[in-house]
Amino acid sequence: MQELHAAIASLPNKQAKRIYAHFILGMTKQDIARAEGVHEKVVRVAIERGLRRLEKILKNSL
């Protein structure tokens, strides 16, 4: 669990916040977009990129 938190903390701030809001707080991508005043696609792409980065970080730590 510590590795996951460290990996999320190493992401760019917006990616980390959006992943946290979506997966931990349970917000929809549309809700996040509305709260940030951006298009839903921007949030979706940021989350997808962040998850790919997380995967690489966690694979490298094993």
C-alpha cells in the first residue's frame, strides 16, 4: 500500500488529484471535469495516462 501511495505521489499533480478523486472519492470523470471547468475528455486522458505511469512505476519497483 505504501508503494501505491508513493507511486501516486510521484505523478504530476493533476493526474494524481484526478486519479484520487475518481478511484478513492468515487467521483465520475464528468463530475471531476465539471468541478475543474474542463471537458470530460481532458480528465479521462489524464487518468488514463496516470494509470499507465503508475503501472510502469509499480512494475519497476518489483
